[in-house]
Amino acid sequence: MGDMLIRNIPEPLKREIEQAARKDGLSLSGKAIDLLSKAMVAEQEPRLEPALSAWDAIRATFAAENAIGDEFAKVMSEIEAERKRDFGRRTAISVTSTGLT
């Protein structure tokens, strides 16, 4: 196994690692290895982009086709009108006291 010397660790960070090591029953080196290992795994995990709203996703599609003008507004108006018509509509499957109907 190799050794590693890390210089200029801020004193508050060193104290935090020491406290975490004591809490976990590890040596300072053992806790540092544990933290470094976890950080390497986290760094290698794919980062998920924040999800776009449906509105933003549709707008991005129209923007990619250079169709942001009137056509986009018309489509979004139609979507909004359909959403309002569907609001509160019961689904075809409903639950009764005797089961599904």
C-alpha cells in the first residue's frame, strides 16, 4: 500500500475528520481513506441534469426547429385548452364499495 501526505489541511476540517473518526471508531487515517473513497465514487457517478418542465421541453423542441413564433403559441394554447377540459374528469375505471367497475 502507498502512503500519501496531504499538506495545508485547514484546522477546522482536520478537527471535523478527527471527530468523525472517533465517532466511527476509526483512526484519522482510516476515516480519511473512507472519506476519499466515498468522494471518488460520488465523483464518478453520472450527474443528472435538473428536469425540464413540460413547457420548457416543448419550447426547446420548437426552438430547435426555429418555430418559436406563432406556431408555438398556438400549440401551447391548444395544450392548455385540452388540459382545462380534462381537469376534474373522472377516469374510465372507478372504485366502488364492491370493487373495480
